[in-house]
Amino acid sequence: MKKEGLLMLVAGAVLGAVLGFIATNSYYTRKMASAPPAAAPQETQAQQGQGQGQGEQGFNSAQHEAMLAQIKQELAKDPTNVEKRVLLGNIYFDAKKFDEAIPWYEQAVKLDPKNTDVMTDLGVCYRNVGKPDEALAMFQKALSVDPGKRQALYNEAVVYGFDKGDKAKAGEIVKELQAKYPDDTMIQQLAKELGK
């Protein structure tokens, strides 16, 4: 894959990671605030002073794991909850644990078969675990629900052009994207990459 194409994919992943982190941290902060004190992870003064795994907002991996466990417990009580499945998928996606995100997204798509955002994220996960055909199938499923879904079209062009080696098909998709979104710089960059 060319540097610029990879850069565009990374930029999209970073944006998703930031948004996912913000949503996840907000959700976790509310959940932990409402949980009884015994449910929160316990730390010694030495651990708190070291700041291991903590960001500016006090987010750490032990707390993260406790919150994942909390969401999974809530799902056990409410097995049809799409939102929490998507949340878990997003958490694993943002951590680049695509193989762990896939089952949560698959379950969400089964429960909400019109959710094109989840279909697109699932397709990206498939691509990142080396399953371009499954990725294309998921992007095409999203496009069958919403033919103008920009991110599904974009990712479909990426898979065709860089993973499947079908630059002609990728070029057709990029032309469609350029017609619909003529000012989108990511699409213009993708067109340049495919032209090389």
C-alpha cells in the first residue's frame, strides 16, 4: 500500500479512536461514579503515585478492564442491547484489537441489520485481519441499505485498489465518490494513490 493511502487509513482510524475514547471514557466515568465503591478497582497509594497507564483524566488500564467487565455483565442481563455491543466493538476497534471487535459488531449487525456505521466498521475490521472478501461483502451490505454511504464506498475502493489489486474497479468507485463529494480531500488523495 502506498504511504498516502496508508496515511488516510491511519487518519480515519485515529479520528475514530479519539471519538471512541471520548465516548468510552464518558460512559465509564458515569458508570464508575454510579457503582458502589467496592466495585471500583482498588489501587494502593504507590500505584496512584506512579500514574501507570493513566492519562490526564485518570483513565487507566485496570479501570478500563473493570469497565469492560461491567458492560459485559450488563449485556448478560440485556442480550438484545445493540448499543452496548457497538460500544464494546468500538473499544476493541480503537485499541486495534480487530479480532476482538468482530464478534461484537457481528452481533450488533444481526440485531440491527440497517446500521450502516456498524457494517462499515465491521468491514474495516475484516480488512485489518486479512479478510478482504468479507470486508467487501460488509461494505456492499452497507451500500445496499444506504447507497451513498461515503465511508463504505471509500473503504470499498481501498480494498479493491490495494488489497485485491483491481485498480480499475477502485477507480470507478473513486469517480463516483468524486462526483458526490467533489471537495473531499481524502477522496482526492485516494485517487492520487490509486493512479500511481
